[in-house]
Amino acid sequence: MTQASQSAVRRVVIAGGGTAGWMTAAAIAKTMGPTVDLTLVESEMIGTVGVGEATIPPLRTFNRLLDIPEDVFMRETKATFKLGIQFEGWTDGSDRYIHSFGTTGRDHWTSGFQHFWKRGRVEGMAGPLSDYCLEYKAALEGKFARLPNDGMNYAYHLDSALYAKYLRGFAEQHGAVRIEGKINEVVLDPESGDITALDLDNGQRVEGDLFIDCTGFRALLIEGALQAGYDDWTHLLPCDRAIAVQTRAVGAAAPYTRSIAHDAGWQWRIPLQHRMGNGIVYCSQHLSDDAARERLLSTVEGETLTEPNQLRFRTGMRRKHWERNCIAVGLASGFMEPLESTSIHLIQRSVLRLLRMFPVAGVMACDRDAFNEQTVEDFVTIRDFLVLHYNVTERTDSAFWRQCRRLPIPDSLAHRIELFSKTGRIHCAGDELFRENSWLQVMLGQGLEPDFYHPIADKMPREELQRFLEQIRQSVSQTVDGLPLHEDYVRQYCDAGETV
């Protein structure tokens, strides 16, 4: 027998359920089928954080890969459509802008649309950026429809607990086995240091070849047993608390998430079909837990449906996301505050990355190194994008915002800010989550205006530039005029009924 066959991965054990555990189980069960024995261990006695009620467009790809019908998925999770995030009060306290999922205008091969738009603004012939982006304009007017050829880019607001429940049924239909039990001990091989089994409180032992840690902040396997280490980014992103509460819906669900800045952080509102998800994110140095709870409950609309759920966190990531024969997914891998709705996306990226480099012949260092390097890149680029929101601001009205303006920023972000402010250009690497249009909308929305634009924009005659801008504006406006209201579209496409 060869060494490869001796260490071949046949038994995969997922520790923990929730969104991370059942997304992982569903993808592996659907993709790997009977080639692996898949077991998920979870305890009904342990609650889940329930992160990720607001999502970003790549989740559509994940569901398509699993052949999950969109209308069924949306009914089961009481979902609505999401065209972006509206940021309120992030620049000077009274402003608002939308980071949408669309593409703004039309680029030239030498330069982005923003250079032509900037010249148009200088010469008084260009409207606000929202005039040139379909998703931005539709969000402002509360409209939505699925257009041919993916003509509208969108994501979802969903009930993450219901999504996990739906994926559990899906995974079990495709061969995943769920075991009820609380993990008492993570058993390590005394020679190799690999995980060999999980001992449960009911006396059961679950053995495996590959273990996936979905135990959330506790990180029982990757940290508790293997001590992979953690990089704390609180010095860059000082918010360290959150409180979440659900309320009954009192009006039509908007097709966007709201992010409302306050003097010590921000609040979210996420509209589902049957309820509103509400939360407050804050820095405990500047706002007490009791004051944050009072502020949240005094600003929500509608009857509260749950008790407020307090979360404490340290923004950052695991130093090793794949250590020995264990891979961390979800909160066990790291935490990025939900400012740009990246929680479920990071789960998805790790799961799909694992499937692409699944260690059929055994765990190899080259796979681990590649997985860790790519996952670190995901976290770092998202971190920089989040820091941008806090750093580029005119707010000095509270100690928190003055602290944010003084915080050091990563060199990678400083370079992006300098490049845009001086030239109007935006650099994105090939596999980054947030593309040029995302950086553009947030930089401009936060009040960062470029000093110059590309000279190619001056080559276009003034009348031609005016026609160019007007044609795009009219196309966007006419399309939005023809769209139904978001609430009407949801009702006819995926109505989940009136139940809470």
C-alpha cells in the first residue's frame, strides 16, 4: 500500500452547524457525492451567531452550483432582493450614498468611466453618479426585476437560520449524516499531531481523515486543539461589540441594506419579507453595552420579535486557516464586521476553494500553503475596503470618529487612496472581491474626489461627451421607469406568506 493511499481522505467530519457548517456540508455532499463519507456534528444546545442576513452577488453562483432554484430558496428563507448598501452619515453626519452592485457608465480601454464623468462634472454637464448606474438608480426608487442576460446584478436579504435549515435538508438528501452531540475533546495523534477524532458528551467518538472547523468564535479545532494563532486587527477596525434584534416588518422592504453611522459606530437594517433585521455595531471604548442596547431599541421600528443578542468580537483572522488536517470555515477562520455583508461570502470562498483543491490523496503541504495564501488575500483586501469607510471621512463630531481619522492604515490601502485622489485611477488585482466600481462608489461617496482625470477624456469633443453621458443617463432612467416596485416583484415571484 502506498503512502498516498494510506493517508487518502475518505472520512470528512464537519464540527458545527449553522450557516458555515451546512453551507460546507451541502457543497461537499452535492459535489463529492459518495466518494467521501460526510458527517456533521452539532449540538442543539449551542446557539449560532446567525451572521450574514445581508449577502453579496456571489451567493447566486453558489446556489446555482448546487442547482438550488432561486424562487424556492427565497421562499424558504423569506428573502428579498438586494441591490446594494445605503450608507447614511458616514461622510459628514448628514450625507447618504449607495454602494451598489452595478457597473457605472461605460469604460474606455484606456480609462474608467469616472474620468469622463469627472470632466463632465467640471464642465457642468454631468449629473450625480447614480444617474449612470442601473442598480444604484433602481435602489433609490425602490424598484427591481430580474432582467435578461443578467442585466441587473443583485444579492439577497435572507434569514440565515432558515438558510442553514434548508441547506441541512439539502445536504442530508445528498448523503450527509448529522450527529447530535457536544464536543468534549478533540483527539490528536500523539505522533503526527493531526486530529483523529472528536469525542462527544454522549460517549460517541467520531473519527475522520479531514476535519472542518465550523464552531464559530470558539474555534475548538483550529485554535483550541491546533493553536493556529490569530491576527488581531482591532488597531485598524476598533469596533468590538454588536447587538442584534429582530422586529416585525412595518412597511415595504427596500431593495438595499441600510448602514447608519452613529457617534461610536453604526447600525444596520436588513429588510426581509416578514421582518426587519436590526443591529448596532460599536466600539466599547466609546459606548457602553447598556447605552448601545438602549440606543438600538429606541430606534427600531415595529414590534420586537426577539431578545437583543449581544456579541463580542475581535476583528481579524486566523494565522493559519488550514493547519494539519483541519480547515477553518466561517467565524472559526476570522471575523470581519458586517459593514459590507461579507460573512457568507467568506464561507463560500473557503468552501469552493476546498473543493477545488480537495486532498483526495492525502493532505499535502503545497495545498495547505496555497489555501492559506489565498484566504489571507481575501481577508486582507476586505479589511482594507472596510478601513476605507472609517478613514476617509470628514466626521470629527465624536471621540470615536476622531480616533478613526488618527488610526494607521495599511500601506496597501494608503496606495489605493493616493492613486485615486491624485489620478482618478483604481487598481484591483484579478481575484479581488470588490472591483473597481465598488471602490469608486465608496471613495466618491465618502467624499474623496480625484484631483485630475485621464487626458483621454479631453480628446472627446464637448458635444460628443454630452451625448455620451446623456445616452447612458437616459438608458438607465428608461430601464428603471419600466421596472416594477420591489415589493410587487417579490410578492409575485417568491412570496413566503405572512408567517414570522
